[in-house]
Amino acid sequence: MLSYQVASQVAAGELEIVLQAFEQPALPIHVVHQSGRKVPAKVRTFVDFCVAQLSQASALNPSGRN
């Protein structure tokens, strides 16, 4: 399972992480869009939304860094 899929269950003590020493390193998440002189407002809004949501997800940011 991916960590974000079970983060609430682990936090609640319903699940326990086993073999933690063998976990793969975290992979970065990228939001990719076509660049240009003017980024459409809907694209900029979506990117800003993704950044805000992903930076607050403790399962994706276990070190507490935002």
C-alpha cells in the first residue's frame, strides 16, 4: 500500500508498519504544464490548489516540512 492510502489507519493504530527498513525512498510529485508567456488562470489555480493540498498531507510530508 502507498503511505497516503493508509495514513489515517496507521495514525489511529488500526494498522502497523512492518519492514519499515525496506521501504523505498519517497518519490517527488510533479505538476507539469505547458509553459508560455501567459499561464491560463485555470491552470495557475489548479497548480496552486495542488501545492496547497499536497503540502498539507502529512502522509506525503512525514518530516513536517511544508
